[in-house]
Amino acid sequence: MSTQPKAEFVEEEVSEQTVHDYLAAHPDFFERHATLLSSLNLPHASGGAVSLVERQVSVLRQKELKLERRLKELIRVARDNDVLSAKIHELALHLLSAGKLPATIAAVEEALRSGFGADQAVLVLFGDPRAFDDIDAGRFFRVVGREDDGLRPFATFLNGTSARCGRIRDSQREFLFRGDANEIGSAALVPLGEGSGIGFLAVGSVDSERFHPGMSTDFLTRLGDLIAGSLKRF
């Protein structure tokens, strides 16, 4: 009577990557082996151990908190945009009712100071200053020739096509805000017309982070288009 030799069981070493790839390919593995899932432990940040299920619940809670914060931020931005849209609409109504240039300038200044909370603002138009002697808008309104030496620090901006935000050079601050130049921490420069053909609007803030290069300029562009359209009537 012969006997067959018993086959020896050879334990093959399974790499971590093999386990990883298998679990990635079979995401329902732990659903089919629930007892194994509950017995696995992972180190906790506090030094103790928690089951894999508890760890997964913790991770999901963290993701939920991040999503909740993101949702709140999106809601805040949406509400801010609604407020800005309402202010743009209100300014448009005031500009439509303004029959003359002085009333138009006054409407823009009032909107910037009260409606949009600008610390300082200057409306710069290109032209002959003598043609605007009858307009008294204080420091808010400035008329200069396009080739005025004071505009040299703005050459790059004036040759561009979009609004610019951030900290501006001392020469720019002094030209725009004069006696209040040292108080301005950041500013937004908004072209009026294509290639700043009419002029430009400068809005200054004492907060150095109020206007920064990374912020969206959509609202400022719309504001510039609205003001430029109103000024073209005159």
C-alpha cells in the first residue's frame, strides 16, 4: 500500500502594495468580512488605538466639517455678490437720472463712499482741465491731459485692459490721494473705456489687504463699464 507525500504549505510573503492593490480593486471586501473590519486597529493621534470603523467615521466627520465650512463660505460669497449687485443696480438708477455731468460725478462719488465703503476715491478723466472749470467735485474729480507727466507711473496700467488691485507705488499714491497718500494701504485701479480711453477710477483703502492681486476683478470691471458708459453721454 503506497501513500502519497503530503504537500507542504509554503507561506508566500505578500507585499503591502499587493494588499493595497487588492483592496483598491475590491472596495466591498470589508463588507463581506465585517468581523475582520471590526478587529483591525489603527493608532490614534492621542496614542491609543481605535478600530478601523471608528477611524473611518472620524475621517468622514472631518470631511463633513470641511464641506460644511466650504458651503458656508460659498453662501457668504453669494450673499456678498447679491449685495454688490444691488448696489450696482442702485448706482445705475442714479446715473440714469443724472441729466448733467456734475450730477453724474456726484452720483459716482456718493456710491463709492457710502454704498461701497471706499476710504478714498478719485475719478481721473483725460482732457483739458479748463473745459471742466464749472465742476466743483473737490478732491474726488481730477482732469488731466493723457500725456501729463504725473501719469508716467501709471503707464503699464494705462496700456493694459483690466483692473488692477494691490499695493501701489508711492508716486502713484501721491498723485492720486495727495495729502492722504500715507494712509492708503492698498488700491484698485479701474480703466474707464477701452484702454482707459476716458480715464480711470482709483479706489483706496487703509487696509493693506483690502485690495490684493489675487482677488476677482469682475465687480470692478462692471463698475468701470457702468461709469464709462454714463460719462460718454457728455
